[in-house]
Amino acid sequence: MALAVPTLWTNGHYYELVSSSATWPAACTAANSSSYLGNAGHLATITSIEEHDFIYTTFISGPFDAWIGAYQPPGSGEPSGNWHWVTGETWNFTKWFGGQPSNVGAFGLVPEDVAVIGSINGWNDDCANASKYYIIEYESVASGSCPTVEACTTPSLGSLQVTSSPAGASITLDGNATGQVTPFTFTVPAGSHTAIVSKSLCSAWSPASCTTIVPNGGVAACSFTGTCGPPPAVPMSGGALLWLMAVLMAGVAARRLSR
């Protein structure tokens, strides 16, 4: 149901919040099937900060999210590539909140290929098969058919054990510093992963890197052996050696005089 009658904004379009939950595809279909005062409906497209502020202040009055007409076609670069509006309008304004879009939802659900406007006064990418309220925008030109988007699924996970001798080596996984040291077991998506380790006073590791396949629901391991020890002594130049001998002899002489 609608929260209130559609509200007119300065662009001549009407907007309303539908406060019954639907998946993004269902909300898109319902919006496209709606009309108001001869204007065709579609999920709201937000193309300026003024339009965003109007929608947020008018409709987002509680701790909830609402679908808007933003989506990524299947196969788009994640997380921020190839976003579109359902109307085909130019994608030249965004209001993502911090760290978004991320393409990773609660419990590891992926992909997040559609968007909501939320109570934190920004947008977030979300799972198309989640249920949300939605914002309809009414204007004189219909938006056409709803696009195909991917539903979220839980990725296949496994474990990667990283050990080293000596222990306590810092672990880099798939090119990212993890903040963890050996021994440590990571929960990772099934598939190929590469680990490297580093530790103070260790000049080399065997192997230099470890790439392994983590099976779905299984365990893979990377084990490293380091060549470690104190840093080699730096040979002294002749001048430095003479200076050191002079200092030592002066110390001996001073001790004799003090007796």
C-alpha cells in the first residue's frame, strides 16, 4: 500500500512510497503497471542531489530501505561497474553511503545488483530477491519493460590453512594484507587463492608464494619454510677500524689513570 497520495516535485513528476514489501523484480513490475493522473509509473530514478534530498526527506521516515530503479545487468564489473537506471537515463549522479556499493551482503550473499535508498541518507546495493518497500516515480513517458537481474545466492565456502616455520609470519592473501600471522585458518570462497608470508629477519621463503584450490566445504593448506637469522655483520673500513681501536685504547688509558 502507498504511504500517502503521490507527491508532486518541481520537475513535474509525482512520487510515492509503497509500504508493502516486494522483491526488486516484483517492485519494478508493479511500478511499471501503475499510473497516476495519466502519468506512467516506474521505480524512482535519482539523477541529482536535489531529487535525492526530496525523496529522502519526504518518504524515508523510519529505519527501512526502499527500492529505487538502479540496477546492474548480469556480467557487469563488480561492485561499481555498469550501473543503469530503468528508464535509460544517463548514470551521472550517485549517493552511495560509505563503503558502497560492495556486492557482498549479509552472510556472504552475492551478487548485489540493484539498489535501495536507506535511512542513513544514501544508497546501498542489495540482493534483488530481498523484500523491501519501493519508491514509484510517475511521469508522462513510460519506462518500458523491467530488466533481468540476478538473484543472490550464498557462495560456496572452504577453509585455507596457512602455516610457516618459523611461526608468526604476516600473511598476504590474494594480494591483500590480512592482518593475521601464521598459523591461521581463513574461511574463503571455494576456488583458487594465493598466499605469501613475510617476517622480520627472514630473507627468503620456500615456496615464495603458494597458489592452491580450496574445495567447496573442504580444506586446503599452504606451508612455508623461511631462511631466517640475524642480519649479517657489516665489514668495517680501514679508517673505521683504526678509529675504533683508538677509542678502545683511550678507554684503557683512562681506566689506568683513575687507579
